[in-house]
Amino acid sequence: MLMTFAISCATMKGNNTVSGKVDLIEAGKDGYTAKITTDAKEVYFATISIVNVGGPQNYKQLKIGDEVSVKGEIWKTQDEKHIKVTEIISVK
């Protein structure tokens, strides 16, 4: 089963950018996950933590309804797209 999961995940290394509207926030242990819907109606689950964005000076708490642009490492499962955020570029 673990092998199936590993095969079903595809990682896109590098600094990919996702921009869209925050539809949902779920608190986590070391940060939170924001559901972001792009203008093209693609949905990404953005994992945002103090450690991954480089410290408290770069960390922002997003709110539902925010228009955001984030940068990080994208990975996909069979059903979902995820991004581990390394930079919050903009929040409106």
C-alpha cells in the first residue's frame, strides 16, 4: 500500500507559484493548511508553517477570502494537489 502511495505521488521540484482565493483554513500542529482555488478553478492545499517560510518574520496567518500568491514545492496525489509553501509572495 505504501508503494502505491509513493508511485501515485508526483513531486514538482523547484519554486512553483500558486495564486488564488483562500476558501478554507485548517489549523495544524506547526502551522495550517489553506485551500486555495485559482482563477482556472484548480484547487491546491497549501501547507504553511513558520519553519518552511524561513521564520516568524516571513509567516502570515491567511484568512478565508484572501487573494494570495505563494511559492513552494508542488506535489500531487491521485485526487489532490498540494504545495509546501516556502514563500508568501502577496496577500490582498
